[in-house]
Amino acid sequence: MRVRFVGGEHSDVVYTDPDADSIDAAVDHVIAVLSDGEGVLRCQHGDRLIVLFARGIAAFEVAPRGAIL
């Protein structure tokens, strides 16, 4: 997903929810966590662990996997 920060920057990260049975369920979980001002998500950026704090995120986008034609 692409995360847009309050300062205007953005970063592409990978979030995996082992309890979610679909992408829609994982997206719903991300929305629930980020809607709480104290929410925190553990994501991957390449081989690095990234911790996202809800208070610094302005928006996030989820793109379909695969080539965009």
C-alpha cells in the first residue's frame, strides 16, 4: 500500500495480516487501526520493519497486484 504522510511525503509498504482471510479484510483492519489516533501498524519496506503511527498518516492507497495496463 502507498502511505501518504501528513508532511506530504509518501512511502510504499507491505502490510500482512495473518488473521485476515482476504485483502478486503486486511484493508478493513488497516482502516480500523488508523482510525484510532493511537493506532500502530507493523509493515515491511523492502527488508526493513517499518512501524507506522496513525497520527502521522494522512491517507493510504491500496493498489491491485500485477501490471497496470
